[in-house]
Amino acid sequence: MAEYGSLGEDQRKVGYVQNAATKFVRNLAAYTTNKNYVADKNAFTFSHDAYLNFDTSFTGKDQFQFRIRANNTYAFAARAADPAAALAYDGATVEWPNNSRTGIFIDKLFYRFPVGDYAVAAVGTRLAQEAILPTRGTYYTKDALLEFFNSSAGVFPSYTGTGVGVALGKLGAKGFGMDGVSFGIAYLANESDAVAPDASNTMTQGWFGADTRFRLPVQLAWQSKDKKWLASANYAFERGNNSMGQVGTQLALTPFMYASLNESNQFGFTLAYQWSKDFSITGAYGHASVNARYDNSVLGVKMADAGDSAVMNSWMVALNFKNVFLKGNSAGFAIGGVPSLVSNSSGWNKDGGMPTAIETWYQFQVTDNISITPGIFYISSTTNSDGIGGGDVWGGVIKTQFNF
């Protein structure tokens, strides 16, 4: 690097010189390390996630929700140094590795109300995307082990922000003159940006600032009259993050090394079929194009130009079974390819292949309010096209839920 720094601008632009410099920087950045300094990622852990919902209605048709939460779960994605290893119930956010939250915090705070016969609007400082869009687009349970499967291969990622949204039509009812059709759209800004109009005097933020991180999701959904078929088409424009990539490879999460550079267009489709009252199947496909907002240099090496783009894909198939062996017990199996980069025009490279994720679980319904779910999951190794990355990830969980 010292020799590279002594070269003139024209010399740096020579093909083999630039390639050698960018590969050197990539190798430094791709070094597999546990960013939270966990001594043994194979250790057993014992943790909790508890929350209380306070729901109020003023008219019988509206909803004011205030949820408080306490979570001391150590994010498995950070522990395994693999974003795809995020668990569906560990309280992880779109930012990875997950910042540890050991105290009580406000998890949801929003007001949702009807507008006419077919529309619902919502506004809140802690408004979840799922609270406004018509459907998750899947019959696969929320009791999935990996967030990848819970989010339909990243098509419907978890996102909570400060914003507003509206849904038109209602699944199973009339809307737009077509039975079972619904539509939703929302604007969700990063909570910390929404309350900071000028951070460090260098960025213009606030609710609608030029540098505000936000997500704008759009969904068109359809459900058949007999409720056996369910389909959704999803789109999101996102700046400052890449929520589809939060359940993928490290390159899918940050194609240009820094999340602040991301500006993404995310697309996804889901199709689910309720074969019988005890069996359903869901399929999903995701695609995203991420552009670099600014130039990016590391150690004096130009790694990305504004406008550079990266493309990622993902998919999944999930099976859900009810009343397995005993009435009330359920089981599931899912397999898919986690979001991974198939191309990257910047110097940050692409993934060497698409890692495969698999999970299976069985839920014992002990009582109406208590369930125990043992399960295992696997994610194949993640490497970039330089052949550098982490190994396979295995995990086993025993989750006990108390609902009251």
C-alpha cells in the first residue's frame, strides 16, 4: 500500500495495479472475524425475550398499540459472523451486528384507524412495516427459526420506523372491484434520523432529510375466495440500509462496505397454497439492485464510484404441517438460497455462490398458552469470488413460549 500511495494518478489507473490494490483491500475487509469478540460460537446460550402489548380502541374499529419489550438474546448472526444466521425471535434489527439491548425499551408505538369502508391508515414513531401492509404473503408460520424464512427469503423483511402508511382493500373482501385484492404503501424513516435534523453538522437528516435512512415499501396482494391461494407482489425503495440483505451474505448486506452508501430497489414475489387444513406450501423469490450513493475509497484505493450497482437474488420453499402426531402440535421444513450478490460493478466483488439455508422444527403445544419448539438449522459456507469467507453454520434451539 505504501508503494501504491507513491504512484501518480495515471499509474494508479493502470488495470493490473488497480486490480491488485482493490483485491488487497477486499482481502483485508473479508477477513472472517467475530465482530463482538465471542470466544466460542459453539457455546450454549440461555436467554429471554419478553414483551407486553397494550392495545386500546376508541371506536371499536381503530387500534392504538404500545408494546414494551425486554430482550437479552445475543444475536446469533453476530455470534456466527453471518447475517443469514439471524434468528426470527432474537430481536435483531436491520443493522448488523445487532446492538445489544439488555434493558426495557419501546418496541411498537402506533395508531391505526379506518378510512372509509376499504382503507386503513396508520401513523407512529415505532410503526412496523407488517402493521400496515396487507399480508406477509406466506402460510409459513411466524415460529420459523431463521429470520430468512420468517421474512419470505428477505421479500418481507422486518422493519420498524417512524412514519405513516395506508392499506386499500382487505384480504377476502372487496377492493378495487376485485375480490380478495389489496394494496398497501408506507414511508418509514429510521427512528434516530427522524429526531435528528442535523447530525454532527455533516448530514441533513430529520424525517425527510437528504441523508435520512428510510424504507418505502409497496405491496399488491391477492387471496382466493376459498382462502387456499395467497399471492403477493412486493417492492421497496430503501436508502441507507438494505433490509433484504439483512438475511443474506455480508456482501448482500453491504455491497459497498458501508450501509450509508446503499440505495436499493427491492422486488419480491410470494405464492402460497393451503393444500388442506393441516398442510400448506409457500414459495418466494427475491431480487434487488443496490446502487452506491457516493464514491468510496479505502486506504487511498478507489473501491466504488457513485452509481456503481450490485444485484442480488434469493428464494425459498417452505412446508407447514398441523396436527402432527397429536392434535394441536405442528411442524415445519424450509429450504432456500439466501440473498447473495450475483454481480457488483464496484471493486468490492460479488459472492462466490448462493449459500443454502435449511431448517426444520416441531412444536409441542403443551397447553393453550404454553408451547415448546425444538429445531435445527443449517447454512452452507459463505465465500466471495476471491474464495474468502466463513464456513458452514449449524444451530439448534429449544424455544419455550408463554402467551397470555
